[in-house]
Amino acid sequence: MNHKFSQVSSRNVNQIKKGGIVFQFFFGDKEKNDVLTLKLEAMKRTVIFGWLMIISVIAFGQEKKQYSNEIYGVKVSPPRFTGNEELKTKLNEKEVGSLNTYLTRHFQYPENSIMFQEEGTEVVRFVVTPEGELTDFNVINSVSPEIDTEVLRVLKSSDRMWKPGLNNGEPVAMEKEISIAIKFNRMGDGINYIENFVDLAQRYVVKGNKKMFAQKNCKGALKYYDYAMRYLPNDKSLLVTRGLCKYELGDTQGAYRDWTRIRTLGGLDGDAYLDNLCGLKGFPEMISTIQGVK
């Protein structure tokens, strides 16, 4: 059984509906942060809990720099969700082009995910073709198989609702990436999902570092790094450390995937924290991979 949602209001994030379950969806991009408060339409009303779903659309890492300026004389514009006729009849013009609105209206939360209160950050990458079709879906970070399936279902249903990316005005295939953070909490707790996710990830990282550096137990450390990655899959320092841990365990392919992900996200923001890692096995390979040096 899946649960569908209907819109209740668009601004009051503290609203609580008696006799029902209120779902709060937080979403936005770098320019703004909007909020929808949704009411769960479900048969079971006895269990009261809340969950936060944060949807933000970001450009594929290697394209971010291209989107803001002309690169080598080529003016690049990213793919953009435009919606469809159905939305135009139900929503105002501002909401028509919102992928956030489309996802919140069509996402059906899996029963098992509610039962186990699964939370974390789902990251999905796909290609928008010159015709506005979506293809080559790839789950970069999974919250659960059930949520993977539902997110992909909703994204695939938006096929041909996209304006393709442009190179000097010509439609071309481009990659797009979205991050969906899902946080469970009891209504009225007032928990900031960002602070909560960072706090949870940091706790796991501390435990992982103790295992890896103090106890020399890389296998035990990897378990905690994986837990942390569930919440902050785009954290570069975490990708650095987990990659080195994997390399130490002999999982070179896994290590290179983590380090390549850093390059995809735009490379390292600084190298001060690397001083304590330079003596570790795999460090030269990591730097070469992040810098794109073969």
C-alpha cells in the first residue's frame, strides 16, 4: 500500500492537523527555499508521526561551471523542467515549472519505508535528451530499494516535460542530478533536518575514524562511514576518507568511485585536512583521480 498526498497549505511549516498525519516537504535550490505542508490521505490514523522530504535540483558536477558562464566560447544552458498541460490547469504559472511541485504531487511513499522510518539522502542522475526525454537513470546514493523505485517512477513519468540543455542555442543531451533528503521526526519536534543530518553523520564519522586510525580496524570503520554517507552523500571529506578506507581493504574500484565522485562535485575545496592523510596507502592515487590525472 502506498500513500498519496494532497496539498493543504504552502507556507505554514508549523501547522499540525488534528486527527491526521501532516507531512512537511522542504525543498528548494540555491536561489530560494520554499515549503509545502501536506496532509497524508491514508486509512491508518492511529500512528502519528511526521517526515520531512527535501527536494533540491542541482546541476551535474562537471557542468556547474559551464552553466554560469561561457566556456571556451560556448554558451551553455542547463536542462529545465517545464511541466505539462495538466499542471497548467491546476497550478499557477510560478508552480508550473517546478520539479519540486511535480514530485510532491506524484510521489507515493512506500508502506515499508514508513514502517521502518527509512531516512537519508537519495541522489539520482539522469540524461535529458535534445527531445526532452529522460534516459540513463543512475541512483548515486540509495535510501532504500523501495524509495529508489518510487523516485525513478515519478521521474520517468516526467518524460518530455523538460526543456533540453543548450550549447550556443542548440539542444544537446545533458546530465541532471537531484538530491532528495528524507527525514523522519515526530510532529512538533522542530528539528532542523540539515543540522540533524550533519550531526548524525558526524557521530558516525567519529566512530569510523576511531576504528580506522586508532584501532586499525578498516572493516569496522567502513561500516560507520557507510552510515554517514547515507545522510551526507555529497560530503567531499567523507568521500576522501571512505575511499582511503576502501583502498586499504583492497576495494580499489570502490575507492576510485568515491574519488571520482569528488571530481564530479567540483573537486576539493581545500587541502588543509589532507595533511593527516598523506601517509596512508592510496593517497597518491586519490589525488591523481580527483585531479583527473591518469
